[in-house]
Amino acid sequence: MIKTVKVAVIGAGFMGSMHASIFASDPRAELVAVVDRDTTRGQALAESIGKGVRVYASHEELLAAETLDLVSICTPDHLHLEPALAIAAKGVNLFIEKPIASTLEDGRRIVEACKAADVKLGVGYLLRFDPRYYKARELIEAGKIGKPIHLYARRNSARTEGPKRYAGTLPLAMHVTVHDVDMVLWMLKGQVPVTAYAQQTDILLGEMGTQDTIAGVVRFSGGTVVTFESAWSLPAGARHMIDARLELIGTEGSFEVQCGDSGLYFADNQSSQEIDTQHWPEIGGKVGGDLRQQLSSVLDWVNGVECQVATGEEALLSLELTQALVKSAETGEVQRL
């Protein structure tokens, strides 16, 4: 019998509020509490959900008061370590929004703590739950592509999106490119990255403490070459919220994953925009899309069902390669992994 999963969410911001909403509306979960240092923000989120959700100002208060099965950490990346270590020590399963941490040292400590406590650790790489990317990976697994020769991964968005929320925290690549890095590593199972080279610009967004774009080339141990392109400097009026693609050429076939068009475009006399239909659209008053599918799978995973959620070890590999691209872009030197 599958038990109800008692869940708490740490962080009541952009992602945390959606995590809380999804868990609260899933009959397999009981959203017990939300945690935010800004208790006013946390209280507003709890009140919007209802159902007696409690509010705490710290993970220490949460762990002292509640018995939990799962905690979802949606804080800024550099604040993952302390709550993750404390939650693992309490014997509670962890789900952490990507990347696992802002440094490899912190990421390794989180993985080691979860292993020592024998608790589950998953990391939120949303593309694994996007059916377009998932089905593309199936083509590789089925042998329809043959041996991968070259991949091209692009993820560009408007300057009004990412920089508005994240500028000055971590490099562009840690917020954006890391998504495609995880997907490429997942698709190229059996190969490991050998060298990484990248260049970046800060012509537009440098004053905000971030980069306009980063472009990198990575060679893998099986000979496959991957080109990464990420930017959040498209103009505010750009049609695509996220202009993303993944192309693969293999010895026996090729595929293209096209994610630029959401399928729903709206315009009036003041503006025009694409409306999200894929990642976290609100449907019938509930958050849906890939994010709901991911968190729904996480609830099954806590109860012992296998799913494609990224492991802590996989998240470390994604972080290592992404940081190699960042270091190469900063130094102009090829990085060897």
C-alpha cells in the first residue's frame, strides 16, 4: 500500500510556490509546511494554499516540530548545503532544485550525507520529464541513431526573464546551460566528457553581474562532440520565451527537439507573448505541465517506484562539466576533465 507522503517545501519564491501548490493538490501527498526566512512571504503562500499548512522561518524550526517523509529545497543554489545536511541527518528524503549546489564541494557533501543517512536524494532537472526530450532519448536507447557524432544544444531567452530573477548570483551557465548539460550526459550514458572549451560575453548584462551568452564545445570519450549555446539576452519583445533546441546527428540517424514555439501565441494592442503550455501552465487552477509530472514521479519514487529523477551523483557530473565550461570561458583555456 502506497502511503501518503508528508512533504515540506523550503523556499516560498518562484519555484517553491509552485512546488507547494503541486504537492498540496496531489492526493498522495500531505503538504505539512513551507519554510522561508521571510515569514510574511511564507504566510502568504500558506494562506493561498490553505489546508492548515504551517509556516517556519528556518529548517531548524521545521525539523524540530515536524515528522516528514520528503523535503523539497527551492532556495537559491548557494543556500542548499545547510538544510540538506540537516534534513539528511534527520533521515528524511530530499529533492533539490537544480543545480545540487553552487560548488562541487557542497554538492559532494550533500551526496555523502544522504548516503550516510541512507535517504533518497533527487535533483530537479525538468527536461527529463519533458516528453520531447524523453522520447528523443528513447531513440538513442533503441539504437535508431547509431553512434552519436554531434549534438547541438541551445537554450536562449529574453533579458526580461532570467536576469530579472538571478543576475548577480551565479553565472548564466549555472542557471541555464546546466539543464542541457544534464540532458546530454543522460543521453550519452557510457561516455564521459574529456575536454571543454567556452567563450562568453557580457556586453549587455555585465553591469547586472551576469553574462549575455556562453558558447562551448565539449568532446566526449567516445568521440562525440557537443556544442552548447545559452543566452538570456534576447530582446524583451522576442517571440519565444525560451528558444530551445537539441539536435543530434548519429551514424544511423538524427533527430531534432524543437522547443521554441509553445503552441499558443497571444497578441493585443499593447503587447504580444507566447503562453506557457509545457513547463508549468496553470490548468483548472492547478500548476500542470512538466513540473507537475516531475513532482508526481518524485512522490512515487519516495514510495520505491523507479523513475528518471536525476540522482545526486548525476547532478555532480552535470555541475562539474558546467563549471568546467564557466572556467574555460573565464580563462580562455581548454579544461580537461
